Amino acid sequence: MGDNDVEGAADAFVFFGATGDLAHKMIFPALYQMVKSGTLNIPVVGVASSGWDLPQLRDRARDSIERTSEGIDDTDALDRLLSLLVYVDGDYGESSTFDALRKALSGASRPIHYLAIPPSLFARVIEGLKSAGLSKDARVIVEKPFGHDLASAQELNRVVRSTFPEDAIFRIDHFLGKEEIMNLLYFRFANSFLEPIWNRNYISSVQITMAEQFGVQGRGAFYETAGCLRDVVQNHLLQVVALLAMEPPAFQGDVAVKTAKFNVFKAMRPLVASDVVRGQFTGYKDEAGVAKDSDVETFCALRLFIDSWRWADVPWYVRSGKCLAETASEVLVELKPPPQRLFDDSSPKDGRANYLRFQIAPNPQIALAARVKHAGEEFIGDQRELSLLNGQPSERQPYERLLGDALVGDRALFTREDSVEAAWEVVDPVLAHHDSAHPYPPGSWGLMQADSLIPPHSSWHNPVL
């Protein structure tokens, strides 16, 4: 446990890995938006070991923002951001780097340190911060992945907790900062009509799909260390499961929400090999940095059970993959059919029963599907959707929201230590003990073998854009 007693907003923002890819793609655009909105007016100290100087970092920041869809639309805000930038260059293993950082902070008393670096460097940087006295009254943002398996997640948490208390640790997962993910929680508990049917008595299954039309985009070496199960399923998609499956929080506030999510993770039945289908798109082995005999999965489908009173025996089907037919993320909550077949065309054999559909991306939407009678004498009809919500045009981007929350100490959208480890417990048994990855053609919906996870009378729901 560290000696932190952190209160109030941070008075300096330090990010390690300032010259890296994450900083270029996500961090600089987020900082620019924060300056535009007036939520960032403190020193921004970039730290890296690239042999750069401050003008080069400013050029990098400008290039990063120019490449966004909006580009530089407020030159005054850009100038303010560039004026806030400070740069420290040096090896993370050298005490002189942290001495230079202390001088750059100019007496800031509540800095926040963002580790936008590989997890293998965390221990070195955290020890450097502690030795230089830069961890006292400070916060730390830890970028995912939070470990490679259960054992490494536990070790990572031990390393971070050796210097920072849990309430000063912000485990950032940009997926949790998406407006559409936040709305899953709001929609569930702000509407009274859901609660009576939100259980095993009325819901037959839940499907979650996160599909990407693109491949590994030159990140083959990284993907070889991760794979789809680690990169997407264990964190992003299990978080979605938890939001949909959790019990009503006992009281208002993020502590109660996180406890309810943790209870879901603990109730998840650990996966076994027969619950998982793994695939690899044809051509993956030709990517730079990929082993010619690689068995890393670029597609993963699984069947999950939550052994709780609410969800006993309800299957949760989760899949994700690269080089699929569309780029889309969607949840389908399928209800059980009416207990008695009063009309000839109302059998599940004629199509899906009623359902709720949450499209997270690319077109945020919540829809309810119900059967409606056709005009005429016969009692026949079809199923139609009622759209309940569309995306809002002025949404903040996830990194802008999450970094802003971290600066003021709001931990609501960040992941708690016990939930990270509990989620790893679910997937840990199949990280090494699994069937081989089967090839699938780019542009498809993945492996046909994934159909074996779902009962014969049902099927995977493919998002329709």
C-alpha cells in the first residue's frame, strides 16, 4: 500500500510513452478536445526514451490532431495545448530520468501518471516514481491489457498496489467510456418495464457480437502475444455481459455498481474447451511479425453460463473477430416465446421470438422487436422493430471522457482490481487448453463451427447495418 492521500483535481498530467502509437492515435486528440472544452489547463508532461526534444513532441501532437476526422478546427486551442506541453527524454530504468521529471513538474503536488506503455515496463516506471518521491499524493492510470492471464494480472496488481492505493489507481479501458456502453447500464435500471422479464423465466439467450471488417493493421507482432480472446473478449465483452447481467446495485454510486459487476464475474462458470471455437482468417500468417505456424485466434466464439438465481441455465453467446463481413458491435437479448401457441405463425420455427437489440456501433440504437398482425381476416403477421434510441451527434470520445474523469478523481468508469482478476478466472482455463484455430475466409462471419455452440433451432444474429 502506498502513502497516498489523494484529494482534489490533479495539477499535472504526465504520460509515459509520449512518442508512441497510442499517444499519436488517442491521447493527443483527447487532450486537444479537453483544452477546447476548458477541462485541461495544467502542465502536460510527456516522457519517452526516443531521443526527442520538445519541438519534435509538439510537431507530433500537431500531426496527431491534423489526422483526426475534424482536424484542427480551433487554432487557439491547439496553441494552448502546445504551450502546456513539456518533454522529458530518458531511459525508464535510470534515476536521472525521474530527477528530470521532478524538475519538469515544477512543484506540482497532485500529479497523475499515465502509463501508456507496455505492461513489461510498468514495474520499472512505478519503482522510478516511488524512488523519486513522485508517487506521493499522486494518481496512476494503467492502460490495458491488465495482464496476460490470471497470474500476470495478479502480479501487475501487486506491483501497482506496492506504491499506489486502490483509490488512486485508474485502470483505463476505452470501451467503458463509450456512450453506448454507459447507456446499457442506464437503460437497464432507469426503466421499470424491464425488471419483471430480465431473468431466466423470460429470456432464452443473449448474444453479443463485436465484429471488425479490418485485419491486424500491421500489428501482427502484438497480436501474436494477445489473440482475440485476450484482446477483446476477456475485457470488453465480459464487461458488457456484466452490465447486462448484474443485479440492481444496492445503492447509488460507482462502488455499488462495481460490486454488482464483480458478483457477476464470480458467478460466471469458468470456460472449458468445448465452450470455445477459435478461428484464424486466411492470410494472417502472411502478416509481418506473425509466426508461420501461428495458432493465434483472430476469431473467437464462446458459450458462457452465469450460475446465479437470475441467470441459471441461460446461455450467453459471445463472439468477436477480425476480417469479418462488417464492422459492428451488437447485443441481442432473445425472449422466450409465449407459453401457448394461439396462432399458427407464432412458433419460434417461423423466426426469432421477441427480442431487444442494442447496436453499440456503428449506428447506436436500441430496438424492441414484436409481432404485429397483417391486415385481413387471417391471424398472421410478422415481427417488426420499434426503435427506441439513436446516437447523439455531440458525444465525447471515450479517451476524452476517461482522462477528464481521472484528472478529477472520478473512478466510476474504471475497472476495479477484484473484477479484473475475476474476469481472468473465467477465461484462464482455456488460454492454453483449447482446440486449434480453424481457418476462415476474410469477409465472412467467421467459422461455421461456431454454430455448434448454439441449439439447432436457433442461430447467430448477424448485425444488419
